[in-house]
Amino acid sequence: MAARPVHAPPREVVLAVDIGGTKTAAALVDRDGALLRTETAPTRAAEGPVAVVSTVAGLARRLLAGMPVLLAGVGIGTAGVVNVSTGTIVSATDTFADWPGTPVAQLVREALGDLLAPDAPVVVQNDVDAHAEGEHRHGAAAGAASVLVVAVGTGVGAGLILDGNAVRGAHHVAGEIAHLPTPGAEHLRCPCGRRGHLEAIGSGIGLHAHFRWLGGDPLIADARGVAAAAADGDPIAQRAVSESAAAVGRALAGAATILDPERIVITGGVPKIGDAWWKPMQRAFVADAIDALQSTPILPGVLGDDAPLRGAAASAWRAI
């Protein structure tokens, strides 16, 4: 009698999701952290939680179509302050309509239906915390016992890892360097409504606002335009870039004094300006940091847009 063929069990994967204000990215990720397939779609943040979760579910179905895999869990990094223990949004900016109070973990589980086993974990965390975990496990912070990962883009976000674990804080905002009072930002209003915070001057929006406050060309519409003007020799644009970067450096010096991380990793679009941003940022850090912190490495992130996906996947695998 011929032996019956033995079929190997389907390969286990997790769904990793990065929910941003403009786009949502999702990937199937194996236990080694490899991104097997990736898809993106507009987030539809202004349409409310149902639309955002529908986007996530649609991406999941596209990724899983024709794939002989078992979906073992879901890891999500999302804009907003997140209660990780419940997978619920605590607070968020106005970019996301009705996002505060949204039980993201519950809604995603319901939206995925029979694609996901009833006992499979759905882990939700802040997007920069996911970014930090990605860089810590696979990127510029690999091997470090502690790291502060700061994303400087449209806004400013940060994630803190100590002794290999993400630090959330009593109010779910540990590491949120964006709202540190920062010298040089007193004339600008932060998106939180207060004046003088780092995000008011150090973010891409803040850089452009500072440029306009300095008397810069009103036809320049955003931080990219300011950076291009600085590269072309515009003295106001050069000053705006330098002072915005220096504000980040001062804030990092303050954060390092409290946290003493083994490494600081900086990611996001604004640092891509190059030396015109990095050099004044580093000079400001050195000027304000005490002697014991002068040797703290400040490194560029290396994973780019993959970092939050790989961090979100790692959180799901850890929960399985």
C-alpha cells in the first residue's frame, strides 16, 4: 500500500500594521522578522475609526489572498497615545476624527473575522514605540540595553526602551520628547496648544513656522521648500534649519540627562536634510550635555519605513 503524503502545517505569520495620518502600511512577517509581503493604502483618518479599521482589514485580506499561511497574531503601531493593555486610543490629534477612545484591538479583531483565531493576540501600541522596537531589534539600536528613538518628521515622536523593554509610563506617554519645553521655541505654538515645546520648532511643520516667523519667503509652502532654499543659499532658510535642528539637540541633551540611554537614534524626514541639520543638532547637544553624556552615540535610523512594521510584528510574536 502506498504511503499517504504528509502535508506540512501552514507557515505561521503575523500581520504588522503601521497606521499613519496619511497612509497605512501592512505586512506579513515571519518569526525571523522578515517582511514577506507589504501593501499600503490611504488611511482615511478624517472619516473616523470605522474607515481606518476597514482599511486595515482590506490590507490584511489583500496580503493573505493566495498565501498558504496561518495568521497567528496582529501587531499594530498607530498614531496617538495608546493604552497597550487594552489596545485603546487614549488621545490623538485632530488628524484622526473621533480616534480617542477607539478600542482598536477589539475592532480589528472583529473586522478580520475568521482570518484570525479567537485566541490570537492583537497588540496595539504607539507608532513611534513600534518604530523604536524595530530599530532596537533589527536596526541602529540592535544590541543596546537602552535606547531613545526620536522620529523628527511632520511632528516629533519618541520611543524609549530600557533593559530591552518598551517603557510606557503611568499615563502612556513615556518618551514623548515632543512636548519638552525647549529654549528657542517660545514664540511658536505647539499642536498641543501650548507655546515653547520642541515640536513647535523642531518638527517639519515647526521648521516651516519658524522660517515664516523669521520673515522667510511666504511662497515657500513647507519644510521641504525651506530645506531646498537653504541648500540654494537663502540665509533665512539656513538660519531656520540651523535653529530648528539646535532645538532638537538641546531637547536630546535634556532627555539624555534624565534617561542616560546607551544610544540615541534619530529617524524621520527632517534629518534627511543632511549636514545642514545634523551638525547644528550635534553642536547643541554637546553644548548642553554634561561631560558624562558627551560620548552618547547619536545615530541615524537604518530601517526607514520598515521599522514600525518590524517593531509591531515583534510585539505580536512576543505575545503569542
